[in-house]
Amino acid sequence: MTLPLEDDSRPPYVQVAEYLRRQIQSGELSPGDKVPSSRELQEKFGLASATIQNAFRLLKNEDLIYSVQGRGSFIRRPAAGAESAGATENAEPSDTQGDVDGLRSRVSSLSAEVADLRDQISEMRETLMGMLELMQQLKGEGEEEGS
């Protein structure tokens, strides 16, 4: 499937964003659902990665989707009291479980990144300590030769 680029003067990223927006509004993609991956959309529409990322950025700016590093992008639940297409005045506010789950996942991901950084810092410290010890040995040998 390709976008109707010839029939639509809007930039391709705007067209991709509109395609996803319509899926959200029609209910094909519901709050908490994972958005098709960038790669899937690239293959589907024959577009570059940057084009798809620009479409995602546009939808994030509209608070329609959010991303979790290493997991993908997901449909955001509408904010309590926010009006959406087809919403009635008596509609109950949506819960924020999808957002909470996304945040928990992000915290877990960040915790893993912090642990990796701690390991890297520890390895660098050991390397630096070894280099310092070597420098002290070389300095000692130089002083012995100079005596």
C-alpha cells in the first residue's frame, strides 16, 4: 500500500500521521494499543525512516501517542475531560492505566540503563586505577635509573 502522494499535496509525514489519526478515531487502534512500528510503516508506504519518525513526532505533539524506549509507540488514553470525536457529555473520564504502565516500563528501562552505566563506570575506574598503578611503577623505575 502506498500513500496517495499524487492526489494529496501535503507532505508524506502529514499523510502518515493522518492515516494513524484516522485509525485512532475509528477505533482500529485503541488507547494502550501499540502503534505499528516505524519499519512496518516504512514497508507499507515505501517511505524513509525519517518520514515515519516525523509523523510520530506530530502525533506525540498532539498527545495522541507516546513512546517507550525499546518497546515502541502506543496510543495515549485521552486526558480526563478531553473531548474526542464522538465523545458524549456524559462519558466517564478514561483511566490512565496505559499511561501508568508506560511510565512503569520507562522507569524499568531507565533503571536498566543506570545499572549499565554503573557497570561502565566501575570498569573505567578499574582501568584508571590500573593505569595509575602502571604510571607509578614507571615513575619509580625512572627514578631508579636516574640515581
